[in-house]
Amino acid sequence: MFGATFGIVAQGLELFRKSADIRNRNILNANNPDYAQEDPVIKSFAPVGIRLEDIIRSQNFYYMSLRNQKLSTVSALDTTIKGNSQVENLFQEFTQGLGGSEYINRFFTAYQNLMKEPTNEGARSELLNSAQGLIFYLKDRKKDMERYLNSTDYDMRQYINKINTLTKKIASINQEILTGYAQTYARGKDYKNLLDERDSYLRELSELINIQVQEDDIGRVRVETSQGFVLVEDRYSWELKYDAGNRRVLWKSKDGSEVDISNLIIGGRLRGLLEFQQDLQDYINQLEGTAKRLISQVKVPLNAQATTNWFWFKNVSDPNAPLGFSGSITFNFPGGPVVLNYSSTDSLNDVVNAINANLGGSFSASLIQNPDGTYTMRITANNPSYTIEDSNNLIYRSEPLFIGTGIGDMALNPNINNYMQNLDYEKVDEFMDFSRGWWEDVKVIYNGLVDSVASRQRDLRTRYDIENALLNSLNARLQEMQGVSVDNEFIELMKLQRSYEALARTINAMDEMLQATLNMV
Amino acid sequence: MKVPDNLLFSLFQEQDARIRKQLAEKSLEISTGRKYQSISDDPSATYKVLELKKDISQLSQYSKNRLFADTTLSYVDFNLGKITDTLNLLYAKTIQAKNQVLQSDQLMSIGELFSASLRSLLDRVNDQLGGNYIFGGASLTQKPFDENTLDYKASTEGFKVWLSDNLKVDALLNGAETFGLNVAISRASFSSPATNFNTSGALNISVGNTLINVNYTTTQTLNDLVEVINTNHSSLLQAKVSQNPDGTYSLMLMPVDISKDISVSDTSGGDFDVGTVDFYSPNVLQAVKRVGEKLSSALYPDDADLMLLQRAFDRVSFRRSQVGSVLSQVKNLQPLQENLSDNLNKQKSDLEDADLSQSIMDYTRYRLAYEALMRIIADQRDMSILRYLR
């Protein structure tokens, strides 16, 4: 007589236990940021009792996608900031004696000091020491930055391996979701723990690369990065590859071809590293610019014992462009003097050609391309006693203090010790005048570099602060939607406990009723 | 509204990290005394500090240059003072010799004084400071005056140093200019100033930018020519008959204006046209030597000698006044440069250095905020159903 009732009660007790399990699971995951609160949906199934209709997962996929997109942006900024912080630490411009500007200032004050007292041995050695110090500084900073650049290759590989692992896992979860759905369809579709795992992987993936995710009815996802390059679809995943030689990220299609997607990646740590690599390359180029300008400009005035080379002291960017001013060059030699006039429409190349055409036997002129891309003229006298005067004071017997094509091979001129003993004392005041222009030029380039590092880092930090605040806000919203309140869960548990106790008591009552009925027999 | 536990903890963590970061920044600011720890803290301030560092370095170099110029010019001034003292003494001795009746040995004795003074003058003009000859101009290491010929051998350019962006001064003087005399003495000499010239000719005289031509004829003597010049060109020139140490006579010309240069040539083929250089300009040393040699030869000094020594004294005094003027300019720069240096350093300090009272106030504020947050967390922890479940 109570067969059906016992069945209903037993089913109810089992459902309450199941519901309590779900509540326990919620409490267990209260501090898990990827966990979405679950609520059992128990429906009356009259006349046969109740059943677990569904387990609702309190999740808003749209907000989660928004959060993940923001996470990509913040992660990219975070990575670039961390990299740039390393670079920033190289430029200790506020610490006395450590900043590059101090090396530059020390070098040029030493140069000017020597031009003030060219016979002073102390001033000579100070110039050589400060020049060597400046070379070491530039080389060390470049090496530091190249080391950072090389370390990004390692990080890139790590991140890409991680991305490939995650996409494989997500593809595998897609498969498991399908199986879980099929297995638990009739028992409340209790495979949602797989979705938490999926969300966790999606969050991790978003941290590494910007993704767009589409979810189907049962929770499987299709993941793609920018411009539709698919990373996961159904149970399949696509791999990324890092080309360290060119510092590019490649997407590997199933037919074996590879597509460069470096410029398409707009978020995640990959984007951050790519940007940092670009920043580093810019900084290295600017540091190179400082060295190249020093090599191209700084010269020392020499007497006839030291050299027969005379240099034009107004570097031009285009050797075929008109000079824009006129003047005359006087060549003093036994067959001379010969005066060569140049007009404002003549180019430096024209002057070179005119010298070679008119003074070929005594002087030879050549166009020299400086490491900084500018051009100058070098006139070599066939005899040390020959001299040259320019009406604009632009030609001097001199040699460069630095040699090389950039930081890599930058060095002091190997003849510098001889040059120091053979300075042209009559020209030092004019070279002191030139040095002010060189100093200003080099300062502008170096300060530009420091400003680039500082402004870039400042900009990144400001953007990070804003984006991170937005991320925190989205996280908070997401937490409000899917997070677990322990207090709420305990209240729900107490309700379940009460219901369970009440239902359990009906078994005793029915048992007593059955006993009474049996006693009547 | 549901408030998940994790959200509360996340919020606390976030705020805790923010306040701790602010506390750490202020602690660093107070401990280092620097407002900025890294260049990105304020890129604009970083840029200004770098500019100021360069300006301060450049100014410091200008100050070193000024000190160098001050030291060398002071020494130059001292030497020029000693030289004028010597020339003054020699001038007095020459007047004495000219106006008194002296025995030849007395004249020769004064000639000895000239000779000793010349050696002293030579030491002065060939003096060095810091390894550089102070009257060698831009040659620096080339001894300026030859000990035998007394000719100037070093650079004809002064050694210049920059004291500011726009000002450069001669710190080491060009001896040729410093001790050169604007006096022209003919190389042609005559046995008597009253003898007629053998061949007529014309003198081309340039005084400063003024050119004059003076003709002479065979009916004139050296005395006549001197009179003609003194009569017709007295505003520009003074002419004298100067007896040479060998007893012959030459024509001596000298601008009235001490600062004007003089050059004389004769290309007419007349008596004064003796070669490529018809007239020479002795320097101070050669002037002293010329008079000294005359005295040593027991010859009385004449008006030309007095005029020559007077001009030597005047020229050196004139140069000394020029040096004094530059030196005064150099010394005036000192307070200007020091003031500018103070200003630049103050600007740099204002940018770089932390305002400690403000930093400590901020630090206290952040610490209070941190304590308040901790209190809230502690209170919040107690607000849980778990407290009531037994």
C-alpha cells in the first residue's frame, strides 16, 4: 500500500542529498575565481514525486568574454611594462654618477677642458678616459638591451608552448563536454564542472593572446584569435609557432602552411612581448644614433706632424643638395696659392669634383659617408706642409676621435695617443666652439632616448592603471554574478537539511502506520 | 544583491596592494630624499633635469675656463707691470744720460744696466705658466723671443678661451702684438743727417687706415725730410733722426696715436728703397737693445731714443691696460657664473628633491588608510554566519 510512497520519499531524499552536494561544491569553490555558482532546479513531477530538472550555472558568458578581452589588454600592458621596467632601470639618470647623460657631459667637459689647456697631460688623459668610459657605457647598455631582447625569445617560446597546450586542452574539454552532456542528460546535466575547467583555460589563454569565443548550446567553444585565425574548433586545435630569427608569430594551418599573424595579435602577453621587442629595437636604434653621431662629429685639431687629412666641418644629409652658402677655399702649396670658389648652388659633391679637377696633383678630395648617414668631405694633402683655408672656417686639419660604424665596433682612434701629442693649439678654441654644437646634438639624441623610455613607460603605466581598474570592475561584476556567498549557501543548506529531516520523518510515520495495520491482522 | 565572499577578499586584496604600493613609494621618497626614483615617474621632470645637468656641466666648464683666464691674465698683468717698471727705469736712466755730461765709461756703465735689464726683460717675456709661454700666443710651447735676435718666433694669434656662449678672450697673449712697437726705422742709414740724399724718391706711409706719400729729393737732407714730415703730417706722425749704434743715422717714424700701426715702404728706387723691407719695426726688447748698444758704444742717447723708450713704455702700458680691462671682465663674470650656477642647481634641486614634510604627511595619511583597511577586514571577517553555527 505504501510502495509508491516509499519510492517517492527515497527519490526525494536522494535529490536532497544531491542538492546538498551541489551546495557543498559551491562552498568548496567559494574562493575559486573561475567557479560559477550552481543551483539545483528541483521540479514537482506529480503524481510520482520530484526530480532534478537541471543544474543552473550562474554565469554570464558575455561578461566573461568582456572580462577575458580586458584581461588580454591588461596582460599585454603588464608584460610590456615589466620589460620596459628592466630597460628603465638601465637609465639611472637621477642617481649621481650613473646616468648616461653624465658620461656624455663628462666626455664633453673633458674635451672642452683639453681645448682650454691642450698641453695639460692630465686634461689629455681625462679626455681619453672619459671617451673610453662613454664607449663602455654605450656598449654595456646595448649589450643589456640585446640580452633583454634575447630573453624575450625564450619567453615567447614559453608563451606559445603554453598557448598550444591550452588550445589542446580546450579542444579535449569540448570532447568531454559532449560526452558528459550525453551521459548526464537525464540526471540534471551535471557536467558543469567541465565548464569551470573550460573557463579557467579560456582565462589563461586570454592572458596570453587575445581571443574571441563562441559557445554552443551545450558549452563547447570555438576559439579564434584576431581576423578569424582559429585556435580551437570542436575537438580540433591549431598551433602557433615562433620564428625567433625574424621575431614573428606564425599560425600553422592544417595544410602545413604558416601565416605571420604578429601584427594581428592585439592582446595578451604575446602582444606585450612583441611590443616590448619593438620598443627595445627603437631604444637600441636611438642608442646607436648617439654613438653614430659621436663617431661622425667629434674630431681633434691636429698639426702637420699628425695628419695630412683635412675635413669639412659641416656634415650634409644630401651630398648633391645645394650648400646654400658661398665661399672660397685657399690651397697653399709650392705651386699656389690656388683659390677655389664655391657658390650657394654648388653641392658638396661639386666641391669635391672641383678640387680633384683643379688641384689633383697636390690635393685629393673624397666624399665620406658618416655612420649617422650624413656626408662630409675629406681632403688629403700630398705633403704635410700644404695647408688649406676656408673663408667660412669649415675646413680643418683633423682626425676623428672615435672610429667605427656603430656601438658594436666603436673605439677610440688607434692613433689617438699620437694625436694628443700633436694637437693644433691655434685651432683649439675653434674646436671648443664646435664641441658645443656636438654636445648639444648628442644630448638631444640621448635625451630623446631617455625621454622615449620614460614617456613610454609612463604611458604604459597610465594605460595599465585605467585598463586594470576596468578589469577589476568587470571581475567584480562577474564575481557578483557567478561568485559564491558562503552565508547564502549555508542558509540553503539549512533549508535542505530541514526538508530532508521532514521527509525522513515521514518514513517513521509510514512505518508506524504500516505496523499498526499489520497489528490489526 | 549577492555579495560573494571572494569578491570581498578580492576588493581587500586590491586596496591592500594599492595602499602598500603608495606606502612603499613614500618610504623610498623619504629615505632617499628624492622625489623621483625612476625616469618614468615624471618624464617631463626627467627631461628638464637632463637639460639642467648639461647646462650645469657647461657652466662648470666655463667657470674652469674663466679661472684659467683669470690666473693667466693676472700673471700676464703682473709681468707687464714688472716690464713697465723696468722700462720706466731705463727711460729715466736715458734722460739722465742725455742731459748730463758723462764720461764714456759712465755711458758704458749705463749700457751695462741696459744689458742686464734686457736679460731680465727676456726672462719676463719668455716666462711660462703651467708649461705654456704666457706671451707665446697660441703656440703655447714655442719660446716666443729668440735670445740672440730678440725676434718673435711664436704664433701671431693669441690663445683664446671661451668664458660663455658668446665671449672668448685671449688668455695667453701674442708677444708680437704685445711687445711690438708702432715705430718704423729706416734700414737705409746716412753718415750725417745734414748730407743731401743721393737719389730722389717717395715714401709710402700708412698710419692706421690713412695712406700718405712723402717725396724727397736730392736737394734735401735727412734733417729736411724730418722737418717736412713733422710740419705737414704732425697730426698723424712724428719723425726723428735716430743715430744708430754704429754712429750712422736713420729715419724714425712713429704715429701720434699709440694704438695705430705704421708701415713704411719705398718702391721709388730712392735712397730709402734698400730691398724688400725698407723700414723695420723693433719690438720692445730690440728697442732696449738698440739704446743699450749705443750707450755701450759710449754714444749719447738722442731724442729718438727717448721717444723710442717712451713709446715702448706707452705701448706696454697700453697693452697692460687692455689686459686689465679683459681681466676685469673675467673677474666680473665670476659672480654672474656663480649666481647662474646657484640658480641652475636650485632648479635641479626643486625638480629632484623630495619635499620631506609633504612626503611625511602623505606617508602618515597612507598609513592611516592602511590601518583603517585592516580594521575593516578584521570586522568583516567576524560578520559571517559561521560565527553563529555550532
